[in-house]
Amino acid sequence: MGFLKDDEFLVLMSQHKERAIGFETYHELTIPEKLRLRVAGIQTSSEQPAWAVIEPSRGEYNFDYLDRLIHINREADMRTIFHISGWRNPDWMPVEWLAKTKDGVYERELLSFWNEEAQEYSDNFYKMLYDKYDDPDIEFVFAEWQGGEGAMPPSQCYYDNAALEDYRSTFGTSAVPDIQTPDTLLWLGKKIIKHFVRKTEILYPRYKEMWNMQQYLMDTWTKTFGNFVHTDILRKYHELHPDGLIVLLQYTYYDDSHHDDNVQFVDRLREETKCETIVEAMFSKGLPETTPKAIAHGFRGQILHPARDPGSKLEDWEVDNIRNSHQLWMQSKGLR
């Protein structure tokens, strides 16, 4: 494994108030709480910072925000993975940059894949963060809508001017995208693959890793999430960087509320791309059940989110479950 160490199994999904704008207020783990988790075996914290807080005005940056997250993790002897994307886009962004639905609604959380000005700006934003934070205990990975679970929102947001111009240049001046048609699926799929490769290429040179968080399950509901080319994205990664490491993060595998075909899908991805897989174990309560399964399937690890509810705090039983899970995995590897 690259950024993650050989003796770590559990990755922390960390939340904070800026990330939760417009959502419920998540509990933000304190330094003492993270120290308890570090002693229990967690060495890496996964963060999803809000672009709107990093760049509140165009060209003016609030690095104190990222520095605070890094500081908290360092005080707890944890490393930091930052998921960078269009998550929580700043209000100053021109409306023309945003993805647009057929009904004329602009999706504030997603930049149009077809608007080159917007994409070049986001490229430079990623590069700026990548260059500024080059410490060995920090890694940036690319994610897209909803923290990386989907390529785009389910609102069919490919009707902005740039998208329509591209579509009509291919299918005729009166053509309109329709997700039910093969032409639209082909057109959209090719763009999503190109988009994911473009963003990942910015980060690959330093880390030699390609992280992916797309949930196949979302496309079993509707292909408008854009994950129907998921396998093709990973194949392209492997084609471009056959010696690079592909990491699947937060893939749902054990949750009985989801479809069995997701299990088959994850197994197929692992077989085809020889990727590392860190599956969801989102709530500490389930660790006694999920950890033996993760070990039996040979997964790289699990990602979890303790003290999730508003007003909650890290409980002793959560720490105990995390410690026991880590120790069980260590024993399975002959590391303890």
C-alpha cells in the first residue's frame, strides 16, 4: 500500500461543521477523542473540506481552515487524506460554470464537465493545494459529487450551454440529451471517464495512487448518477498507469439494506483491476460482525464514522470495538 501504512486497517471518516453546511450538524471529534482513536489503532483521518471555506472570495484563500484540520490530526498523531472536489462550491462562482438541469436549475454543488473555464479553474485550485501541502503525512485524492459517491447529482444536470453545444455538435443542432437513449449514455459516459482521468492525473505524479469512491448501487436506482461507466474509469486508470495503485474507498459490501449485486460488483472490480479495497463499516457498532468478513475477503481495511449523531460524543464501547477490530486484523496478518 502507498499512503496507508502496512499496520493500519481502519480509516477514520471525520466530519466538521464546515463540511456539513446545509446538512445536520455532525459531531466534530476533538483532539483528545482522536487521540483515543489513535491509541485504539486508527492512524489516518479522511477529511472532506468545503471549497467555499477555503476560497470564500475568488483568489482569496483561507488556509487556516485546512491548517486547523491538519493540526488536529497531527496532535493526535494521525495523517490526513483530503478529498477535493466541487463539494460546497463558493457562492462567487459564475452561474455559467455550474451544471444545469433540464428544468433550468443550476446545481450549485457541481461544475459543468463541459465548461472549460470552470474546469481549468478547478484544475489550478487542485494544483495549488497539491503544491502548498506537500508534507508526507498529507495526501489529496479526487472525489466528485456527494463526497465522491457519484459522478454527478441525480438531477440530469447536463443542460448548461456548454454541455448542449457539445451534444449538438455531435448529434445535430436540434438534438437534446435524453438519458433513456443510447446516444446520450454514450456521450455522457465518455465525458465522465475523461473528467475523472483529467482530475486524477493532477494528483497521480506525487502519490502514484488513484482513489475512487463511486457507489455502483446509486446507478441501480438511476443512471443519472453517472456511475454506469465506473468499471471503464478504473480500466482507464490501469491502462494509463499499470504500475499505479487503485484504491476503492467506502464501498458498501456488508450492509443488508443494499443489493447483493453490489457484492458481486466489488468482487469483479478487485479481480479485474487488482485494486485495494477499503469497505464501509460506517458505524462502530457493526465492527464485531464486519471485521471478520473483511479479513476473510482480504480487504485492505474499513472506513468508519464514530460519534456520528449531532450532540453525540465518542463512547467507550466505540473505542473498544475499534481496538478489538484493529487487533483482530493485526493478528490475521501476523503483525501481533
